[in-house]
Amino acid sequence: MSEPTYPAVDPRLVESEQRYRAVIQNASDMIQSVRADGTFEFVNRAWMKTLGFEADEIPRINVWDIVHPDAMDHCQVLFTKTLRGESLSYIRTTFRAKDGTPIPVEGNVTPRWLGSQVVATHGFFRDISERLRAEELERRNAELERERLARYLEKMAALGKLSAGLSHELNNPAAAAQRASDDIAGALRRRERAARALIAAGLGVAQWQALEELLESADEVSRSQGDLDPLALDEQSTGIEDWLEDHRVDNGWDIAPGFVQAGITGERLDDLADRLPPGTLPDAVAWLSEGLSTRELIEIISRSSHRISELVSAVKGYSHMDRATEQVVDIHEGLEGTLLILGHRLRNITVQREYDHALPHIRVFGNTMNQVWTNIIDNAIDAMEEHGILTIRTRRGTNTLLVEIGDNGAGIAPEDLACIFEPFFTTKPQGVGTGLGLDTAWRIVTEEHGGMITVESEPGRTVFRVALPLLDTATTS
């Protein structure tokens, strides 16, 4: 019997299969062929490298060994679909490497048929770990940018409110000083005119001395007694008006209140009238009145200038922008500066100060603590609807300096207390608050200064308590 003969193998087919296998083995994607029972028929190098298996381990594992537990149910459904002959054009799931590391992947799976039966599935996957990390980084960067922008807008809104209030606060003393400056020129002209008339009437040295002594004593009385009760002022002014009218002095209604405020009585005017030459009393009264007016206007300019100086000094301290600059400060200066800046919102609020001025100085960075006081006090003003009692207390704690800021507003709801320092949390109407004020305060106190900020609240009483570490006396002595 002759040997059976077989058709010769086409070398081109052999070469084509080798080339195909080389392409599969060298592909960057993970490629696997899984039998119907879940065992692997074939995997490529990228698959083994990504999941950490060696070639001799492949026969001892099955497809469920590489599926992450969190994705098991999902993958079982997909595997069943492909065994029924369904091609899956896109899959996103999680594999598990040999060492247990989760590997997020995406790809596609197609069934392989033998006649009318599916005998295996072919899957092509790629590791998307880096892409997901990049997406997460991009998402986080976008979130940080949104938060940065929100904080910037919050700061600009707060700055806008402070600027508007500061403008109003500066405008009042500036306008008062301007009015006084304008009025003082007229008062000086009228006083000079009265002085010339008295000189022309031959007023002697003793008589001038009497006028000047009366002016000086009146000026001292005016400074010491302050403003009189309106009823008392009106009653005494009527008496002085009658005296001036009886002695033929014009504009008594205008002169009398100033004389009463300065302690110039009818008896003192009688004494003055007895010592003056006949006919000079009206000019003498005008000289006295304009002298008092001039000094009062100078005092107004002085007070207004001092107020402007206080505001400018407060702004200078408040706007210390170098957050990295370390300073050792009296905590009360920052509190008072903040109250001064917020003065326009405190007009109908009683501020009770319970300061312990014996407290040591503390270390702060830039102007950041002023932001803390501003955010807390501003919220307290809102809670009181700009009418109420604001209490600021300072005292010593255990190795800390405590600042307690309380108000008698409506209080914070119990369910909101746990969220009060979270970013973007706010109980204010939409468009009124961003929810970053107290978050900013919390970050400044805890992260920048190593302190603690807490709050307790009930209807009619809310207290924010800021604890800041005291200076180490061993390092500062």
C-alpha cells in the first residue's frame, strides 16, 4: 500500500500567519481570546505586561481572575451577550492585575463562530489609567480655577462693599471740614470788622482784657461741659435772647445758643456791659460770638482731620497685602480697625467691647486676620438686620488668645451649624452670598495661624470663638 499524500502547504500562508501573529503580539493594545468556559485561548505581550502575568501562568487562570470585583456583575452580563453572538463595539470596565491593582480599560469584544456555535470571544482593550488621571487632573484644575475665581469675586465684592462704606465714612468728615473751612473765613471777616469798630470807639487795654478773659473762660466751659440738654438749652437761650434784645443787639436768636453753650450768662453780660464804653456793646457781642464760632469751626476741622487720619490708618493696616509678612501685633488694633472700616454698617448697632488689654501680643501674617474679623462681623450684622447688639470679648485661654464675637440675631439653624465653614455653603438668598466668607476665615485661622474657630448658636445668641496660639515666651523674651 502506498503512503498517503498531503497537499503542500503554501509558504505564503505560513508567512501571512506569522506576520499576523507578530502584529498581534507586538500590538500596544491588550488582546485576548477567551473560550466559552472562560479559559484563555490566547493573550498578547501587552496583555501580560499590563496585568503582570507570565506566559506559563495563563493556562492556570480564567477570565474571572482578571476582572475586578467591582466590575464582576457587569462583565458577566457582557460575557453572556457575546456567547450569544452579540458584538460589543464599546466596553468600559475594570480589570484586576495579578497584584490586585485595578486597571481601568476600554475596548470591544466580538464572538468567534465555528459553524453555528460561538466557541470563543476576541477582545481588544487599552489601559486608560493615564487618561483617567489626566481627566481627573483637568477636572480638579478646573474646579480649583472655579474656586479661585469664586474667591476672587468674593474678595472683590467684599472690597466693593468696604470701599462704598469707606467712601461714605471719609465723605462725612471731609464734608464737615470743608464746610467749616468755608464758614471760618466769613467768621474771621465779621470778627475783624467788629474789632475795627471797637478800636475806632477807643476801647482801652483793660476793656480788651475783659473781653479776652470772657472769651477764654467761655471757651474752657464750652469744651468741658459738652452739649446741653435741648430743653435746658432752649430755656436758657430764651433768657439770653431777651437780654440781647433789651440791649439793642441784633440777631440775638442766632447768638444766644452759642453763648449758653459757652456758659455766658446774663450776669456775665451785665458785668461786661458795665465795663464797656457806651454804644460798643453790639460790636463787643459780635466779636465774642464770632470768636466762639471761629474756635468751634477750628475744632470741627481738627476732629474731622483726626477722623480721616483714623480711617486712613485703619485702611493701611487692613490692606497690608503681603500675606507672608510675619508681624507681632496687639489683637485689639485689628479689631478696632475692622470696626472702623465697617462703621457705616454699625450706625444702628450697639457695640459692646469687653477687652482684656493685658493680653500679650500674637503673631499674624499680613492682613489676613482682618479678613476673619470682617467676615464674622459682617455676617453678624446681616443676622441682626443691622439693628442689635454686637459683643466683642477678648480673654486668655489655655495657651491661646480667645476672641469671641457674638450677636443677638436670629441664630443659625442646628442643621446648618455642621456646614457653616464648608466652602460655598450659605443660608443667604441666591446672589447675596457666595458661601466663601466663613470658609476663608476657617482656612486663615486653622491653616495659616494654627488656631481654631468654632461657633455656637441659639435663637437670639450666636457666638463665633477664635482661638489663636500665644507666642512662645521662651523664643520671644
